[in-house]
Amino acid sequence: MNQYILLIFLTLITFIIPLETINISNYDYPHPNKEEENEYTISVINTGDFHGYFFAKEHKDIRTHESYNQGGAELLSTYINILKEEWKEKIMWLDAGDISSGGLEGRLSEGQIFIDFFNYHNLTAMTLGNHEFNYNREYIHQLMRTSKFDFLIGNIYNKTAGKKLFLPNQKISNIYQIGEVKIGVIGLTTVKIYHQHHYDFPELEFYDYRDIILEESSKLKNLGANAIILLGHFGLKCYNNLKLYEDKEKLKLRKKSDIQCPCENYENLKSVLESLPEGTIDAFIGGHLHMNTHHWINNIACSTTNGSNYFNVLYFKFDKNKQNNKINYILKDIQIEGPIPICSKIYDKALHCNLIENLKEINYTLGKLTYFTFHNQLIKSDISIIKRNNHWHDLIIESKKTIGYNYFLQKRNFKQESNLLNLIVDILKNYSKADFSILNANNIRKNLQPGVINYLNLYQLSPFDNLLCTFEMTGEEIIKMFGDLANDKMVYMVSGLKTYYTKSDNKFVKLLIYDNDITKCKEIDMNKNYIIATYDYLIDGNMEFQKVFKWYKRRKVKCSKLGTEIIYEAIKKIKYIGKDKYINKTNPRINWID
Ligand SMILES: [Zn+2]
């Protein structure tokens, strides 16, 4: 084809709006034009839990193999532009944290890709999530130092420095002029950080929420705040049956007068919100649990989002009245629009674009994939955001080079042997030449989808930069360790061992050891020293290993290479994982007995 014709053709395609679209915001969403005379409304965007996913995730419709994109900043940017165009100076944007861990681009750029995006769109403030503590001090300092916005976090205490404020751009709370009103925001993070994550911050303590909220709220009121928001890296889970859950997942404008379903008291948050004197805070904006909630507790409008795949917008309506030549703004109502799906196409019946791995697992109609409009504008990737990040985008393209193929959905099972996990523990054992290796399904964060295998999807299986580590234990210690590791939520996957548990209550019974051939097992020698391979996450004392380290002092610990690199090199040679290739049905590794 003539080059010019091709160019014209390509230009046309870019600008043609798809004929078949669906309007997902066909409800009466607030708009500045709809305001009444004595009314003043501002909009507040709530995002959170980007988890390293800056570029959209590529999914396929399981039925038609039609591809589409979900989540990430490149799509979200388009929604933000739409809202900014509508609300001009009457908009603020709060992010609930956890930009780290997950997407490869987040890791490669050390989180900078998000700081740049937030700076570009004038994010008002964010708080730190627990995953921001996954790396080291310098990582957090660099994130905060390069931001043009505030990091609001009031419940960390540095014992060594004797200070609450010790990080760059850190504040406990701040007041922001949004159009004609002043909005106070208090920032907090989950008190669970320390138990779940890093060990590189022994000087930090995390304080409970209630006293800080009360103290900061009264400060902000004295400074003239017209409304107060709690921004927290913690969340709510509010539904108690599937029907309510489905309702929670459909985009709507939500009001205080709506039927409110019950919330779980996760991390005591519900009790804290219930216990606050009326008017202490007006809204809570959170994340962390990856749950969409839009809920009113003790007259507080609560909004949390599900990862980078959805977001919410809160609308604060004020009564504007003049008294003695002074205009007063009294908050009269908050409405929440959400959950707004971040998608390049959506299923026209389900109104979301979540990855469906198995049609049998859903009990509603998906409909067909279609383009859609939000606030009457078509949603597509913001090309300027990709261009700004060409460098990282090129690296992601590079990481998509095919090294193998997988024809079947490879699940990370928790309580039964998984083909994928068996393969991974085999790879770790072979590489480290350990006597055996162990991992649990929590070390692998998702299932491996059918299709090509590349560095990117292997990285995403285990995005925490886990290192392969080996350590030494006697046979006697190994038996004791397996007793401690046994629990009713999951079973540890093994290579080089045959393990036995009770069918009725998941108690560890015994184990046998083998080298390469599972049919040639022998008893473990109680006095002999064995070398065990696993990930640093476990040998650092996380999960059930907390119990083990109460009696076991680590010996001969050696940590070598990134787990993902080792798996990548091995799969490059294997090329094809196959179905149940690593599960021996007649001679299982994990055995259940009466
Ligand atoms: Zn979190």
C-alpha cells in the first residue's frame, strides 16, 4: 500500500469513535452546571493500591480471546482529565498508598513512575502503604523527596530520633484550599506494617488511630477546615452475601440514604469510626484490602477502592450562605460515585473488565466486550502518559519476549499440590542443590494464564524480589518445623520430600525424603544436617516461620539469586510447562491420611 494512504488510514482509525459503545455513567452524576444557587460542590478522587501497575494489564476474553486492557495509570489518566475538565479548581485527588510491589515497571523505576504521574496531575496528597516498606529506607526517602505533594502519615514513630515527623515531605495532616473551601486531611497507615513486612526499619513503631484523629481534627477545625477527611492505608469490607457483593461492584451514585450492608471490623477500623464524636471527620478514604466500598458509618462517608482496577469519586456538597458580609460553607451532604472500572473495554452486562479465569466461577452474565463512555466521553489509553514514560515502556516490551508456552491455566493451589508450585520448588531445589525445598502458595501471588511465557508474567507471579535462600537443620528440627508449619489454610509445597497430614484436622504426621525419584523414599536421619531451600521471605521469619524461630536459631543461611531469575532461566530450557506434568498422581508429594 502507498505510504501516504496507509498514513491517512492509520490517522483515521485513531480518531474514529467506535460505533458500538455503552454509557456506563447513565445516572445523574453531579456536575458543576447542575449546582443550585446556594450550593457549592467539590469532587475528591480516591485511588489506591496501584501496586506497581502503571501500564494497563492485558487480559483476554476467555470465550473469544478478544484482548482488552485493565487498570494502571495510562487508562486512569483519561478519567482524571475528564474530571479535571468538569471540575476545574474544584477538585482534589487523594491516594491511599501501596504504589509498590506488583508491576515490573514500578520496581524498575523504584516507584518513580508513579511519583512523576502524581506530580504531573497535581495529586493533593497520599499516605504510605505497607508495601512501601518492602524495600529499604532509601527507597521510601527517594519517593518522598521527589514528590511535589504531601505524604500524610501521622502514626509512625521513630524511636531512635524520638520523632513522629522524620521523612521528607511528611506531614501528619494538612489543610488544602479547594476552590472556595478548605479541606483538612489527616493521614494514617495500617498498624499491621510491622508484622507483615520489613525488617529494615527496627526503629519504627506504628501507633493506633483514634487519638491522632481526635487531636488532628481539632487542629484542622481551628484552622478553619470546612470538611475533614481521614486518608488511611487501611480498609473496610462491607457485604455479607453475594447479592450485596454484586451490588457493591456496579457503578452507581451512592448516598447516605441507601441501604447499608454490614461491615467487618477489620483492624478495628469500624469500631474506631463508630467511636468518634459526631463531626470529628466527614469522610474516610482508604484502600489496602482491595475492596470496593461506599458506605456510611457514624455519618462518615467511607470510600475504599479495589487495586488500580477501580476508583471512586466523592462529591462534597456545601451550603453557601452569607452572614455579616462573610460567606459560610456548611457541609450538607457527601455522595460517592463508584466503583468506576478502569478499563479499555467492559463486559456490557457485568459492567466491569475483571479477568475471568473460569466461566464456572461466576454466577452472573458477562455480556460482550464493548467500548464505553464515562461522563459521556470515550475511555482509551492516554498516549501522552505512555510517551512521558517511553523508557520504562520499552523495558516492559523487552520483558514480553516469549521464552516458552503454557496451554493451561496453572493455578497456585493452597491446600493441594499445584503443577506450577511443584515445578517452582523443583527448580529451586535443583538450582541450590539443597536436600529439599519448600514454599507456600502465598509466595506466588497469582495463577499463570494460558499463553506465552515471558519474563513479565514470571515476575508478576512473585513480584517481591524474593531471593533463593538455603539454611541448615537436623532431621529432628525438620520434623519439628513441619509440625509448626501445618495449618488449616494451606499446605507447604515441597520438592525432595513426601509429607503426610491428617485428613480431618491438617496436622503434620510424618515425612520421607528422596533425591530425584519419588518412588525411592527413605526415612529422615534425626541427627544428620540437611540443607533446605526456600525464599528469603520465609527464612526472614514471616508467616508460620515466626513459630519456628521461637526455638530454632538460623544456621548456614546463604541467599543467592532472585527467585524470578532462576525460574526464568529454567523455563527458558523447559519451554513448555504442560498439564499436571509435575504432579505424580500415583505417588503424591502431599498425602492425607486418617
Ligand atoms: Zn496494603
